[in-house]
Amino acid sequence: MASPCLVNPHPHQILLQENFSSAAEAYNDAIDKSVNDLIVFCHQDMFFPRPWISQLQRTLDRLGTRDPKWGVLGCSGVTGDGEYRGYVYSSGVGMIGAPSEPAEVQTLDEIVLILRKSSGLRFDEGLRHFHLYGADICLRAAMRGMKSYAISVVCIHNTYQNYNLPNEFFECCEYVRRVWRASLPIQTTCIRITGSNIPIYLRRLKQIYFKHIRRKEYEVFRAEDVTQVFEELSRRAQTSDHALFLALSEGGEVSASAVVLRHL
């Protein structure tokens, strides 16, 4: 990983998961391989600045007092009412969310997911492909009485995005809707899953309209130098209320297993 927090010698285990048929299979395999209790799952296009792990440790310390039995953590999530929670920079979009104390959410985005091996949580391998497994693992935690939280540990999602969702995404929506029927409606960071399926029908119609009638696609491209992006964010933060959350402070660090999902 090119993230500054993992460049120098460190005590963390790095697991690169690739050539799996689904995210669930890749992540369950990583859980089995992990030598640490704390596991950070992330996509290959995530950038973690130098203080990220020490910031995570401070967040874990605060949350350990508030809710020591927490289930899943992430950098981007949403409440059941559709309110966004988290603090992340996304290429082409900018800073999303605002710094805050850990905020309880219904589901978390898959870009970063954090759980403890000792929690016994595992991903549902019946959920094929690479979509909505973040929502699913949060629902599994809730079923066991564990809460999920979006945390303000800033990172950069340096991604290419095409907002036309593939058919596999809608297959995953249907699977989640069927498995978690008793928990509907389910709000995710990209769509709301309901019993009537109306939001999904509308999303499909919108994609057809833009692709075949307006002949326009919405795309967001990666930054060429993500380090410069973070440096610019840091400069801006020095004169804002967000400086505390971007401060380049060091501290004690938890030992973790970082699981990087590589999927082309």
C-alpha cells in the first residue's frame, strides 16, 4: 500500500485479497488469516494519511468507553432516515460530511469497514459480486445487538466512478431485500432498499434516460497525485474548525490487520 501510514516499518499485517469471485469470500478468507483482533477492510483506491492509525486509536479509545461492544465502524455511512454521517474526501466530489464524534448509522459504505475478529461477525457469501456487503455486515451486527458507527478519521477515496450502476449491483439489491425483508427499509449510501422496490425502479429508469435519451454519462476520475490532495486539505484545515481532525499528531497505535480488496 502507498498510504503514508504504512510506508515506514510498522507492526500491522497487510493482506492483499484478489482473484476472489465476491467481496464476501475475500473478506471471510482474510478474517481467517488475520493475526490481529482489529481488522480494517478497504478498497485498493483508499489513501490513508500518516496520522490515520493514531487517529483511529483515539477514536477506538473514546468509543470503548461509550460502547465497548460496537460492531462495525467505517468512514462513510448513513442513518435509517437517510442522514449522511462520516468524513471522507472523494475524488471529483470533494469533502463529504463533517467531523464529529462516532455517529450511529444503519449501514456503512464499503470503502472502509472495521470490525473485530473476536466479534464473530462474518460476511454473507450468498451475497455475490462486490456490492452492498457493507450494508449486509452492519445488519448482521445489529441482529446480534451490536451497533455500527461512522467515524471521523479522515481518508481519501481516490476513485474512478461511473454513476451508471451495473446489473450486478441490482442483483445484490434484490438479494439484500430478500434476506433482510424484516429489516426494510434499508438505507445505504447509494440507494434505499424497500419492500416496493420503487427507488430501484426509479434508479434504473434514470440510468436508461441518461444513457439512451440524453446520451450522457456521469464520470469522476482519480487524482493523479493523491498526496498533493491531502496536503492541500491540510493547508485548508489550518484555518478551519476541521484542523483538529487533520492534525499531524502522533500517538500510541493499535496493531491491526489491513485487508485490501483488489477488484478490477
